[in-house]
Amino acid sequence: MTTASGARSRAPLSGRPAPPTLLHRRVTAWFSEAARELPWRDPACSAWGILVSEVMLQQTPVVRVLPVWNEWLERWPTPGELAAEPAGAAVRHWGRLGYPRRALRLHAAASTIVLQHGGVVPSTREELLALPGVGAYTAAAVAAFAHGRRETVVDTNIRRVHARLFAGTALPAPALTAAEMRRAEELLPEDDALSVRWNAAVMELGAVICTARVPACGSCPVRDACAWVAAGRPAPDHVPKGQAWAGTDRQVRGAMVAVLRATEDPLPRALLLRGPVDLVPGYPAGVTSAASGQLHGALGALHGLQAPGEQLERALAGLLADGLAEETDGSIHLPS
């Protein structure tokens, strides 16, 4: 017998541990009905498209990633097409996703894929881990979702589902533990295809149902097996610390990158550090006339922060050290 939602009726488990096969069946069945339609989940999506999505989605919500991902895949449908352009192009088209070093890492990964893998995204976790900027999670996710391999994929959403379902805690530990990895490995189905679907389904469950702040427990396919629900949904024993933004070097760096992205012309160092065009001797008139209001708006946003001079200097030095900007004859530009 099925319910109105299409799920099979079942006897409640009342918070008791459920057999893994039952969890696999329920969560993947829910995923089949409720999963969001995302372009990187399309079976036709390339391994490159999946790699780009995994890097973009790090600490960035789907709604912000979608338009930038679509633009990137239209502009650079293969690693070779991105690698053929300067690294600055990747930064310029990173949009407002934040953490723009990810754009440099994707460019470096694309170059390595071309040089060492004939332009084809490698399929094993070990080969993926060897790519610049690819960590354990991303390597496992691309091996699983792009190549159908049985890999243990553990992101923040999966950790939260596991913590509530099995440990009865509102949130996982601040950092990934060995015990969490063992649990995830033990839960992973033996069948390759089912393991891929299980990884995706648990991740989706954490993203849209078992959320951090307002979980929709009434819509959860394994609510009756959840130790956290059975315990009365106790409050978390720690509060994740959000990253400060206003007034930080990170905010100033982001505003500087926005200025560099707004024009293809090198900009005098003093323009980034001192402000309005008319205060900077020798500012090239050609840049001013050719620039759109976007450049002047970005400059206004940067200097509207009223950051002290030493913070502006520090932010610029950080961009140069990280390779997000380059300096040529006293002018600053995106990396070539």
C-alpha cells in the first residue's frame, strides 16, 4: 500500500536503529520523488561540469552557483577551453561567489587535466586528489557522481543527517572525525550504482529537509528511525561560529577584486589605495573614458568601506601573494 506521497506504508521504528538496507530503500525512494532538478545532476552533464559544480558549491548556496555555473559551462565546456585562457579570466567570470581562489584552483586543475590526462577529467579518487585544489571530499564526489564509483562522500549535509539519525545530536562535531568517516563507510551500499544514489540522496536530505536551523522533520522519510527526534530534538551542544565579514580584510579583498574584474585595463596601485580618479596623478584617461559605470561603482564600493590605509595595503598585498592579482610597472591587474 502507498501513501498520498507515493511512499510505501511502514510500521514505525520509534527511534530504533534501522537496518542499513531499509534506510537505503527509504531515502533513495524519497530522493527519486523529491530531488531538485539541477543541471549537474543531468545524466548528460560532463565530468568537467560536475567538477566545476563541486568546487563552486563549497560554502556557497545553489541559488548563487546556478547562473555562474551555467555561464562557465557555456564559455568553457571543457577543461582545455578554460586552460587556454589566462587565469584572470577565471577570476573575472567567478561572479560574486566569494573565495575567488577557487577560480584559480579550477584554472590550475584544468591545465593539469590537459597536460597530464589528455583533457579528460580523471576517474579515480587518487588521480583527482592529485589535481590542484582538489581535496578529499571533492575527489570522492567527482569519482562518485561523474564516474559512478563507489566512494564515501561526506559533506556538511551528510554529516548532519548522520549525527541526528544515529548519534541523536542536533549537529555534528565542529570538525570531521574518524568515527564519522567509519560510520559513513559502513553505511555505504556495496552496489556501485546504489552507493552513488545513496550519497546524493543523503546529501539532498540534509540540504532540503534535515537543515541546520529549521529541519522539516514531518517530511523526513526516516523520521521514525531518527535518534534525535526520539530524544525530543535536543538543542545543539555547540553553536557554529559564523565568519565575520563587515570590516574584515576579506571584505576589502573582495571589493578590490570586484574593481579589477570591472575592467580589462591595468589600474594604478594608487587608485586602489587612495580612491577617486581625480586624486591619482597620471591616471590614464583612456581607462576612464572606456570604463563603464561598473568600474566607478566598484571603486565607490571599495572606498565607501572607509578602510584605513594599512588595511588597504594589507589586502592588496594578500591578493598579490595569493596570485589573485599581479603588478606590472606599478599597475595592478588580474593574473595573466
